[in-house]
Amino acid sequence: MSVHDTQNPESREAALAAATDAVRDGKLIVLPTDTVYGIGADAFTPDAVADLLEAKGRGRDVPPPVLVGDHAVLLALAMDVADYVEQLAEEFWPGPLTLILRAQPSLTWDLGETRGTVALRMPDDEVALELLRRTGPLAVSSANRHGKSAALTVLDAATQLGDSVEEYLDGGTAKIGTSSTIIDTTVEPPEIVREGVLTKEEIIAAVGDIFAAPEVEDSEDAKGADEAEGAEGAEGSEESEGSEQATEQDGAEHDPAAQNPAEQADATGAATSLAPAEETDPAVPAGPADPADPAEPSTLEATAAPAASAEAPGVLDLPAEPDLVELSTTPDPESPLENPPTQPDPAPAASDAAAEPAAEAPGTDDPDAAAPRRPGGPGEENAEG
């Protein structure tokens, strides 16, 4: 460990040379700055940066800032530099202002967990600037143990850091004695993450209120609102039209006539051809076509019986209407069933109808009534229709 007086012009050159050699060898140095004393290492030597963090007792989650000796280095180390950032550097560099920027992805350094950023500052101290011009960018943090007070003299730094540092440069008591102000320019709007000697008011007075959120023009807001309302109206119209179409389709599905006009025409024709069966209930298996109650026979039944018997042969000629056959050819319970006459005599049928009511169902041994009731036959379809 060596201490060099940089306040004496005669020894300053030797002090700077020793510090430059130590940095190039990957060693740690302590140097004066305008704010407080700092502990530094070559920014492009990962082992030296790791030693710096260990000497302070700090982890990689708190990477050190980088000191530069010229404005032009800012654009070499950072990317996406906004205009106001260059204005800040022009106004306050060298000085107590640290700027957090997006680091160039091509840089081969390891400062810790930077998340792609770098904190840059150009100190306002002659010894520090001269050293930086010789060594290039240095990773520098305050020369103290983590959690302790920043060193304002070389003695304060040596007391806390001891032999972990190779060369100490004594530049006297720090001029400012307060840490720098840090502005994060990677967010919009930029934020002050640590307010040091440089106040927010001084920054605004120099470059304007860069910390205010940008205002959105009213015309753009109104245009966006109109476009949103137009989109919602179009969607509502499409949904309404779709609902009406769905309603019409549902109505067509529930309307048999709308589904198949041909079937409706066939059903109408069938009903016309079978007009004599319109007044008969297919669910009633027996009884005359007369709608009167079969349990109460009257003189009208006796009078109508010959006419019904006379029409019965015509109905028997329609094998597709088993129920019509049953209703029209109800046999007399007292007459023979096995061999019915081909030409029935209307007079006996009239006398029998007058003597006996026609309320009973035909017997299961009636071939004319039982034969058409085969499952799946055309008579079943017509009866159900």
C-alpha cells in the first residue's frame, strides 16, 4: 500500500504514473473526486471489479458507477441517448451529476447485475480527470465500507479499506463532501433516484422540466375516442344483424311449412284425397263415422246405417287406410264374421243397427281390421300423419 501526494506539482506525475500502472495490473486505487473519495478499478477487468465490490463489502446487485474523462466517451459507452441527456452532460459535466443510461451491448465488461445499464459521471477534479485520460473508464464507488460514511480525506479511506488498495492518491479534503445526484434516463419521464448536491430545481432551471409526464394532445384523444365508438357501433350492428338472422333461421326450423314446401304440398294433397277420413279420430279404433256418442244410439244411427254400409265397399278398396276400414266396416256383433258378403244388404244392417249399438271394438279375428296393422306399414304412417 502506497500513499502519494497529488497536491504537490513535483510529486503529482509520479503519483499518477503509479496509479496508472496499478490499474493496468488489475489492482485497486483510491483517488480524489469533487464529491467524495472513491475506490476505483479498470472497468474492463472483471476480476478487478469483483475485488472492488469485495473491498467495500458489497454484492453484485449494487454495481459501481463508471467515471469518464471526456464528454465524447458518453456516446461510446451508452446507446439511445436522448437529446436532454446530452444537454445535461453539457450543462453539468464535469460535475456532481450521474446519469443512468442504456449500455452499449458490445461492451466486454462485467460490472455486476446492471440489467443492461450503466451509470456514468465526469468528475470535476483535475487529478481524477488526468488519471482517467490515462487509464480510460474506471469503475469507481465511494471509498468506504458498505454502510459506513463516505471518505472525505485519504486518511478516512485508508482507515476503512486498508491493504485491499494498492495505491492511494492524496488530493486533500473533498471540495463538495456530498454524493452526486443520480438521474435514471432509462425510464420515461426520467427520475431522480438519489438527490445529492445538485437539486431538482437547478436541473429544471438549466434544461427544463424533463421530469413531467408528456401531455397527450386533445385532438388525438378525441380521434381515438371517435374511432373506438365507431368500432363499437359496427360490432353492435353486426351482432344485431346476426341475432335477426338467427331468429329467422330458428323460426324456419320450427315451421314445418318453411322447412320443406314440397312436404307441405304432399301433405295437402294427401289430406284432399282422404277427405272422408277428416272427421274420424285415428285414436278411436271402432265406431261409425257419425260424431255422435256411440254409447247413446238414436234413430239417426239406424237411418244412417244403410248409407254407411253402402259406402263401406268403397273404403275397403283403400288398403293404405286401415283405420278408415275399421271405422267404416264395423261388423254387427251378431252377424257372421268369417265370410262377410261381397254385397251387403242394407236392410238387415239397418235393423241390426237399430237393435244393437255400435260401440264395441272389432274383434281380433277380423281379417280386414287386423291385416293392415303391420308394424311399419303405410297405414301406420298415414294414421300418424
